[in-house]
Amino acid sequence: MKRTAEKVLTWIGILFQILMIAVMALALPFLNDPSIKNEAINRIESMKANGSLNQGLSQVTPSELFDLVKHGAIIIVIIAIVCFILAIIMTQLMRRIPKTIGVLLILMAIVNLLTGNLITSLLWLIAGIMLMARSDKAKQYTKKQAKQVKDRATKKGSQSSQQYKRSNRK
């Protein structure tokens, strides 16, 4: 089967993934800017003073919290890039091993949820389910042909044994 619908869904997801990677890659350099870091630290301190920030974070300084967020953003970009590369590889292998690629797409959609890219995850999840649910018509046809050949061989076998018995009677 061509699996056109699954490929289209996966490629649309890849496009959304590229968009998300580009936005994150543009935003990451600003996290190193001292003025943005100072503004974020000031906001965190004011939130602590208001009591609107979780009390469990009282042991973490605002500077450490900002660094954690920055490192988390870098990890999210890395996960997104890995998912992007795997999705491109999977679109090339969809025709050969559709069931396996379907399972991998579903797993990748779950992992991609960590990046916050819900649209891509949903598209990859739908494509994975479609790959697993749709049966391969070529394999069914081959099984059907194999049954027909087997039935013909059984009929020929019974006919040839009857002919053999008749020839032995003479």
C-alpha cells in the first residue's frame, strides 16, 4: 500500500516540529542575556514575596531556578531535534514495516509531548494508529492466493490419486 494519508500526517507533523524547533532556537540565545536574566530573577523574587510561587521552591534561589529553566529549554530542543530526525527516517520506512513504524510513531508522539508540541504529537499519534490499524492488502491477497493454490493442489492430488488407482486396476 502507498500509505499516503499516514505519510501526509507525518510530514505535516514534521513541518510543525521544524517550526517549534526554529522558535525555540531563536528564543534560547535570549536566555543568556543578563538583562533578561535579571528581569526574570526580579519577577521570581516578587512572586515569592507575594506568596504566589510554590512554597516548595523556597530552598531554590531565583538564579538557580532561572538556570534550571534554561537547561530544561535546551533539553526540550534536543528532544525535539531527535524526534524530528526519527520522523524523517520513519516516513521512509513506512511502506516496508508499517506495523513497527506505527508503534514507533505512537511512542515518539508520547515522548514529543515533553516538548509541548501537542499538534505534532497528535498528528504522529493518529498516523501511528492508522499504520497499525490498516491491513496490508497485498499480504491479504497473497494469503488468499495461497489458499486457492492449496485448494487446487488438494483437488489435483485427489484427482491424481484416483487416476493412479484406476490405472492400477487395469
